[in-house]
Amino acid sequence: MIPRIYIPGDSGALALGAERVAKAVRAELAERGIEAKIVRNGSRGAYFLEPMVEVATANGRVAYGPVKPSDVKSLFDCGFLTGGHHKRWLGAPDKIPFLARQTRLTFARCGVTDPLSLDHYKAHGGLNGLQNAVAMTPSDIVKQVTESGLRGRGGAGFPTGIKWKTVLDTSADRKYIVCNADEGDSGTFADRMIMEGDPFVLIEGMMIAGIATGATKGFIYIRSEYPHAVAVMQKAVEIARRAGVLGVNVLGSPNSFDMEVRVGAGAYVCGEETALLDSLEGKRGQVRAKPPLPAHKGLFGKPTVINNVISLASVPVIMDKGAAFYKDFGMGRSRGTIPIQIAGNVKYAGLYEAAFGMTLGEIVDDIGGGTATGRPVKAVQVGGPLGAYFPRALFDTPFDYEAFAAKDGLIGHAGIVVFDDSADMLKQARFAMEFCAIESCGKCTPCRIGSTRGVEVLDRLAENIEPEKQIALVTDLCNTMKFGSLCALGGFTPYPVMSALNHFPDDFRPTPVAEAAE
């Protein structure tokens, strides 16, 4: 039997040297005259162990990591093709503590299968959900997704089933499914991991959405900063089309569905669904006023479902295992699992899929291992650049949409960025305002002008110019932006600014220069 060696080819692993390791492995195989198959799988998400090389043995897969090119010769000397011990030996991948404790539903195949092998996908439960869907009526599919409790994983947390039902109930000669893969939040990489590590699950989810709502065409809108994801998704779409999965008569049913990959130009605001639609139509990406809702009048004026990558990728397991199975995970109105992305100044960075309900403290201290620097955790930003900064006093907050909202925070795309006690929260607040000013589409005044004035006010505060006046001014400005902005970019920018101000007030009252000199 030809040995199979798994070396991740996803962007995260490549950034950590996976390509150099793959090259070294190929060279060593050639030098030793060993025939083996190298599979470029996706990452399992334990990025602190990447590049993580795995080998299939008679007793299952054995992992080694983080592997450096200089380790490769000694790995072969130790017999790693049969699971031999080495200083990089990790044992069975699913027994590694960071991975063993997870509840992997959406990411069950990530790092396990060959991303571009439809046979691998099917062998690990792929297309089961689609097979069930083609035997159901559209309304029954929508009912199952609704009963599962699945909510939008892109940030808003809107019930997926309600959005689908709105499109299903809207009459039109054409409908569309649009996948929002414009993952632009800091500390987020779940969408990219799915597209690069298990692209067929996204395709399957979009097809189910199409059958459920009467849509026959789909578009995957991917940010230009994800060239590897673009390439993998394009290949996966072609493979699915050639295999007869995409196209007319899906799995022998009367349903038809096809899709295209489209690439954005890097505008953060195009992560907002209506700005994304304008961009897809070839226009400048600007936020549209609502109503009409995209579900009634979306892409090219037709009823359109717009869902995030993780939302759509979660649908196949719901259709395979049933609504009750999925709903059994989670807490309150937050059902199922959520892929938490742990990043920043943290010891164990990576993706951790778990049911809703873990506390922020468990995620940061237990799963993430605290800071990489070893210094105390000062703040954690949850939900990207527009998310609130939580101090340790709020670490008992459970990871749940309503629980975070009650603390003036938001889960967003579930990206967590950790900061130690050297962080200056005034500078972080200024960054939020500057980010908004740079990324604003310019359509509404509170966002366009408010963010620019916000930078100026915080600069005056940093210079200790009438600090109390500046604090009052930035507070009033945030209130205007929150309630007056057309979309979440301007409306959510106050979250990081005000949370930093409220939880870390000392950072907003700089010591006067003369006093500091004394």
C-alpha cells in the first residue's frame, strides 16, 4: 500500500512554511526512492501546531508538528511513515487536546479529507443532506432549517429559515443565492478555512438553499485577499459541474442549480449585503437603503438569499442529521455550534468549533492558554474591528448572541483578538474610528464625517487637550453614529470606541507631559 502523507495547503499553513515542508518531503522521498502520495489537505485549525504533517498508518493517522524543513530528514530516519516517534510526534490528530474537545459539525471534514476529491467528500458524509433535500418539498426544507435554530453566522444572527421563507414566498421569474465570502474582520479565518479545506460543503449548502427557495443560480463573492480560496472554490465548482452534481437535474431530480465564483476588490463595506450586491452588479459598492429587502428585491432586482459561508456550510449537516440533532447543541436562542477563531496575543491560536454557551474566560484562558507573551490579559475584542472590547470583569459572559448584546457587545463572525496589559485602549479606539473613515462607502454623513471627526477628537484627547470635553464629544459622536448610520459599519464603530472608554477609562486620561516629567 502506498503511504499517504497529509500536508496542509491552506493559507494559514502556507504562511507558516507548509510549502517548504512539502518540498522537503518530496525531495526526501525521491532521495530514498520511496513512492508515496502527498495530499494537500486543509488545516484542522490548530495553527500553533502548523505546519502539521500527518501520515496514514495501519493504526490510523499520526500527526507531527510544528514541522520545519530541517526536521524532515530526521522524521524519515525515525520511521514516521509508520508512525515512528520523533520530537515532533503528536499522536492521533483527534486526540490532540485542542482538537479532541471540540464539537465539529460544520468543520468535521476540514483537515481530514482531500479538499478537491468529491469521492473523499462523499465517503465522509458529503451530499447526504442534498440527497435528502431533493426528496423534500421546498417548504419542508425551509421548515427543517427554521426548526434547527440556525442563525446567520456572518454577524447579524438573523434566523436563516425566516430569510429563506421570505424568498420562497416571493414570486419572481428568477431568484438567486449569494454567498457572502467577503470575510474582512480582524482575527477571522473560518470562511477561508472552509473554502480551502472543504469547498464542497459550501457548494452543497448553496444548492440546498437554491432548491428550498426556487433559486437556480448562485454566486460566491470572495474577497481578493483570498487568492487560494478563490482558486480552490473555482476548481471545486468545475469538479462538481463535471460530476453532474451542479447543473440540470441535480442528483436526478427536476431541480437545476449552477454557480459562479466572483472576486471582490477589497472593500470592507462590501461585506454588508447590499453593498455586496452593488459590487456583484458591477457598480461601486455602496450600501442601499432598506426597504426593499434583498429577499424581495436583491441581485439584479430579483429575490435573493444572502448568507455567510458558515451559515450555508452548516446547512448540509442539518439536512443530513435533522433539525432536532442540530438544535440540541447551544443555549437560549443560539443553537448549534459556532466556529470560534482565537487570534491576537494568545498562546494557542486557531479555530475552535463548539456549541454556544462556553464563557469568554474559558475560551481565552482554558482553550487559548492566555497570552503568548505571558503577560496578563487586558482586553479581548470579539466580533472584528467593530466589536466591543471586553475586560476580564466580563469573562463570565457566555458565548451567546443575546448574552453579548446584553453587555453591549456582539459576537459578529466569532473572531476573538486577545490583548495583554501593554495595549493602549485609546489607540485602539482611535484605530476603530480611523478604520471606519478609511472603509466608509461615503453614502451617509454619520459614518463618512463622524468617523473622520472621531479621529480628530481622539487625537486631541491623546494630546491631553481639554480631556473631559473631548470625552463628552466622542460620546455624543458615537451616539449619533450608532443611531444615524445607514449600515453596521458606522452603526457599530461606537462599540469598540465606547467599550474601550467605559472599561478602560484610565487609558483615556493621559498623564500631562509636565507631570510625567516630575
